[in-house]
Amino acid sequence: MATVIHHFDRKSYRVIHPLHDEPEAKCSSEGLGHIAMTPAVRISLTVLRGYLIVMTVMLGYHVLDLAGVLRRLR
């Protein structure tokens, strides 16, 4: 029967909470310029924008309908 031997490396790690840690240096985005978009990315973002606009209009219509505003206009 084979015996399994585990070797543990006894390194100690110091855990620091992020609120108590020193702030890290932030990367600067100055001088990077615009990121080029492929046509597929441009189309998908346009479709997403249209979807969000349609959903917002539908939500607004539903809220106005629940509030009874649309019944008064008819």
C-alpha cells in the first residue's frame, strides 16, 4: 500500500485589510488617445444602446399607465 506524504512549506503570510493598506500608485491615462473599435463592436454597442432606449420607453409607459396618467389623456 502506498503512503501519501504531504510536505507543507511553512511560510508565513501577513494579511492586511484593504482599508489599512497603503494606497497604490494609480496609472495615468493621459496621452493614451482613443481606442479603435472594430465594426462588430460598433454594431453591438449600437444595438445595446437601442435596446436600452426601447426598454426605458417601455418602463416609462408602464409607470405612467400604473399612475393613471394615460387613462386621463384618452
